[in-house]
Amino acid sequence: MVYVIPEWFFGYDIALNLLFGIITLIVSLYAFKVYKLSSLKQSKLFGLSFSFISISYFIQSFLTIILLSRLHVNKIISLASFTTWYNLALSLHILLFILGLVTLVYMTLNVNSKKIFSMILLLSLSTFLFTNDALHLFHFISAIVLVFIFYHYMLNLLNKKSLKNLLVTSSFGLIFISRIIFMVAVDYSIYYVIGDIIVLVAYLLILINLIIIIGKK
Amino acid sequence: MRKRERLQVIYDILKAIGDKNGKIKPTHILYKSNLSHQMMEEYLKELISGNFIQETQYNGSKSYSLTQKGFDYLNKYQVINEFIDSFGLN
């Protein structure tokens, strides 16, 4: 499973993934702070989900950096070794990203059942055992889970129309759209760039929302 | 009850305690929080177990006081509320 990333975008891709990791880490840390203050379970789940997503971006970035540095030092690296490292990075990214999304969708269900959480997670991950096209499947499953997450935030926005709710709802809508674009990007490299830019806008909206909230202290 | 309403009730109870210089009797909480006696008892239990307040007994009568966590909740209530609202944690 390999993306077709434009050569000129490779460095930007690593930088963007690091940025996504940092933004999601900041959001997760703040969610844990709110949990510490309020003891609200939903806040802990939200923090956990963003932690998983954050780690998924960091792992992908760092393993790609290691791979590139090895390539730079040795100049020669076997295709098998390259593919192994790349697939390891991508597999860990997929696993943690799905875990993050499943935790988030479980939070939106507002139920207290480990069975339901386990079932959603197993259904989401087990399908990867039966495919040779993990990337398409990853984006497809992410998109399905994101539909439910987006629906939750849409209801939240309709329930209370405010700029902050609009920012968060829009960001999850954009992340959903990016998943669809990434599905095309497996075959057409330019769509990967467009997808990454849409994700950047989405995370920036989430960050702006957090800054507005913290700024009111 | 929605989470935000629940958080509002918790805020009302803690504020009632805070307004009485951090120490209050259950009858005052009942009056200020506008809850049934049973609901108030449940909230007080939850707040004690969550370390937001502490219960003291003197001559057979109970009183409640805020812990540091309780004070922090009161101070950061607006931020907590807005975070929970906008990130759909209710």
C-alpha cells in the first residue's frame, strides 16, 4: 500500500503531519484539563480520541523522517526495506487514527458500554485482514465513521447556533471531505495535496475554536 | 438530564457554598439549588466522591465546604462550559 505523493510535496507532507500532530495534541491536553476540572467522562474520551489521532500523525512523521535520513546517509536503500518501513508507518497511522475516530464516535453515542466500543472497533479493524487495498479501505471506513461524527456535530450546531459550534462542525465536515479526496489520491497524486490542505484548514478551525475559548479566561 | 444542565446544577451548588464563605448547611444548598431532597443528596455524594466538596459534622449537624478542586471548577466554569458546548461533549 503506497500513496502516490508528488516528489515536491514530500517535505511539506512531513511538516503538515507534524503540525496536525501538534494541534490534535494541544486539543487532547486541553480536553484532559477540562476532565480534571469537571470529571466529565465525555471530556476524557474526547481527549483520548485526539491523543490517538495525534500519536498516529507523529508516528507517521517520525518514521518517514527516519526513513528519509537513512536514505540520505546510505544513499542506497533496498526497495524491500523502503516498503517495509513505509508500510509499518502507514499501518500504525491507520490503526491509531481508526482507534481515535472510533473513540470519538463512541463519545458521541453517550453510552457506557465497553461491549459497544469493542464491537465498533473490531468491525472497523477486522476488515483490514481481508483486503490487499488497505489505503482505500482506511479512507472508506474513516469516512463512514466521520459521517456519524459530523451528524453529531450538525445536531449540536442546530441545537445551538454559534460561531464556535460552526467552526467545529465545519472542521469535521472538511475532515470527512478530505477522506473522500484521499480515496482518489491513492491513484492521482495531486488529490493528495488537496486532501492535505483541506485537513490543514479543518485542524486550523479546531485550533481557532480552542483559542477563542481559552482567550475568554 | 443533559450534561450541560448537570454541570449547571453542580455550578449552582458549588456557587452556593462559595457564596457562604466556602461553608454551608444542606438546607441552604437545597434552597439555592432548587432541587428535590433526593436529587440534592445524590449530587452531594457525587461532589464528595469527585473531591469537589468535603463534608464535616459538628454536634450532629452536617456542613459542606469547597475543596481546591471545587474552587477551580467555579473559576473555570465558563471555559469548561464553552469547551463542552462547542466540542459537543453534552
